[in-house]
Amino acid sequence: MSQALEPLREPHREQMLLNMGPQHPSTHGVINLLVESDGEVISRVIPEVGYLHRSIEKIGEKVTYNGFMPYTDRVDYVAAMTANEGYAMVVERLLGITDLVPRRAYYCRVIASELCRIASHHVSTGTMVMDVGAVTPFLWWLRERETINDFMEELCGARLTYNYMRIGGVMADIPRGFDKRVLQWLDHFEPIIEEFNRAASTNKIYIERLANVGVVPGKMAIDWGLVGPNLRASGVKFDVRKNIPYSVYPEFQFDVPIGTGFYGEVGDSYDRFYCRILEMKESCKILRQCLEGMPEGDYMAKVPRKIKPERDEAYAAVEAARGEMGYYLVSNGQESAWRVKVRTGSFTATQIMAPLSPGTMIGDVVALFASMDVVAPELDR
């Protein structure tokens, strides 16, 4: 007598906890997304922030004002020039010497920062395309980024952590013929942007992977504290260079690209990607104006060797590649700051993954997180 077969039942839906990462060879302990999923659809994402360059703010309170400048490179080592500039600006405000910084020094800062912005967007948009599945366009960007690294090496002798800015100006003037070489490169690079667009930005598969994925409405972007391209992609037209003008940016003509729902909804992953492509074009405009109108004069103000600001506090913000990067300093009249605080964009961009991810496919989370352009050293200080 054979046993009766058990009746078929609905399969038990189990949720799995998956560690999604590392997103980069160095981020196994720095950035991790703990994903709860049934194997395909995500129900919850918990962003976990580890440790990298821990206590850099506390170091800023122990070393001298000048001595902290090399550390600022590590706040964002993908776009270190703007990290240098923000710190130089806040100390200059503490000292009350903003107006004493030579105009040529400001122009040198703009040149360095905009080149660095383009190089950073090369990494962001190039790796995003690669994360979705295409390799060749990223190699094109690496080629162009290496040329920018050559320019940076001419300026300061370094290719990643520059230590170029100084309190009161910059460490060195632009080399002879530097302006002509950069202008020649711009003539070469601007058509390459369109070549990249034909290969990647307007690719049907790429668009379908990004459009309508991870939509962040404008109000949500503001509520979560998003900045830079992540904020502007949601249709919020805010750029520190325009809205809180600094340096000589008011002298230049350039636009602030915002998301318009290029192929989907406003604020989706594609808008975040394409806003960075458009920003590279605007940086090229700024560089041309800056190089062609470079003023004569000194590149460094006369600043005391020992910097001891009076008891005061100051805040200065720059438009870094990932948005507003702000430095807050409190002086107690000594040779080192009493309090150093750095505000960056990557922390909030990581945290917003929690409300955005539920209901998305696992494959879409890769594209969504890549569109936020998070760099590890901006997360934990």
C-alpha cells in the first residue's frame, strides 16, 4: 500500500539578508549596503558607513592652520582641489583677508577646481556606465583624466592629493604655456563628450537601465539634504557658485544644468548621470573664460607665517564635484583651530538609499547607488 502524497502548498517566501558590496576594492569596511530581499525584489536597504580617514576633523584641531591644508586633500581625494579651496577660504574669512587675495590667485584656483571637477565627473559617469555593463566608454574617460592629471602635475607636482591651495592664494603660478596647452586640450575634449554620449548616454539599453529608477522628487531631495548634481537632478536649481557666490565665479558666464526628465521622470538615475555630463560642458566654458582673461599680478598674499586668528567663527562653502562642501571653524586665538567641522554631500546621498530602494530589483540598486556618486572619505570624518 503506497503512501498518499502530501498536497502541494505555496512555497514559503523567505527573506534573505545580503551584503551588497564592496562597491570598490577599498570599501569592504567603508561602504556597505545590507539588503533584505527575496532574491530579486528588495524590501529594505540599510546603508552601513565604516571608517576611512577617521578623526580628520580632530586632527585639524591639533595641527596648525597651515599644517591642516595637506589633510584637506583626503576629505575628497577624487576632487581634492575644491577641498583645498574651501579650507583656504574659511581661514581667510577668519583672518579677514579675503579681499587681499590676489585676483590672479583666484583665477588659478578656478582653473584648478574646474579641471578637478571634470576629472571627478570622469570617474563618476565612467564607472556608472561600467557598473551597468559597458567598459569601453570608461576607458575613454580614463584617457582624458590622465591628461588632466598631467596638468595637475605641472601645477603642483602631484596627481591625486594636490596640496595646491594656500591660505592667501596658491603655492605656485601656472607654468609658462600652461594656458595654451589647456585650451588645446579643451578643443580636443569637447567633441569627445559628444562621442561619449553617442556610445553611452543615448544608448537604448543604458537609458532603459536608468530611466525612472530611484526617482527623487525635489522636496524629498531638499528634505534629505542632497546637494550638487544629486539635488539639481531633482529640478532644484541650486549651485553654490551662483547662489552663494565666492571667488571670481560671478565674473564668468555659465549655466547650472538641472534634471528635466530627459528620458523618464525628473530626479531619476538618468537625470543624475546626465547632469554631470552637462556640468563638464559648463566647466569647459568657465575654463576658456578664465584662461583667456587671466589677469597679471601676484599669486599669493602676504600672510603671517604663524596664523593666530582672533576669537571668532567662520563658515565657507564651495561647489565641489559632489555639491556643497562647507568648512566651519572656531578660533580661540591660538595657532590651531578650537573646532573644525566639514560638511560634505556623500553622507546624505548614502542615507537616502534606505527610502529609495524598497520595491526595486537588485540589479537596479547597482545603478541607483552609482548615480549618487558617493566617495568613501566624504562619509566619515
